[in-house]
Amino acid sequence: MSDYVNLIAHLERVADEIDEMSLSQLREDIANGHTKSGVDRDLMRARRAVEKASGILRQLNQASASPEEI
């Protein structure tokens, strides 16, 4: 397994953790009678950034793969 694949898998786990944090924040906001907070928005921005990094690494992995690995 290439370094790219390992890093991609790690970033996917980070994205999942951000999702969990966002859901917790949303539940907390609802429990406190608030609408969505800026924290939730920022967490989603962070998640999109992680997804973008993961996509770039996938492209690099495909570009570096030998024909038999594709």
C-alpha cells in the first residue's frame, strides 16, 4: 500500500471525526435553543478542506501508479 493510500485513509478518518464533532455541536446548539452556530459552519469548512486534500492525493496516487496497479 502506498504512502498516498495510507494518508488518504487517514484523511477520511479525520473527515469522519469532523462530522461527529459537527453533529455534537448541532445537538448542543439545539439543546441550548440556538440555531446553527458559526462553529458548525467552520467545521464544515474544515471538512471540505480535508476532502479537497484527499482528492488531490488520490490524483497524485493515480498519476504515480504503474499501469498494472490501475
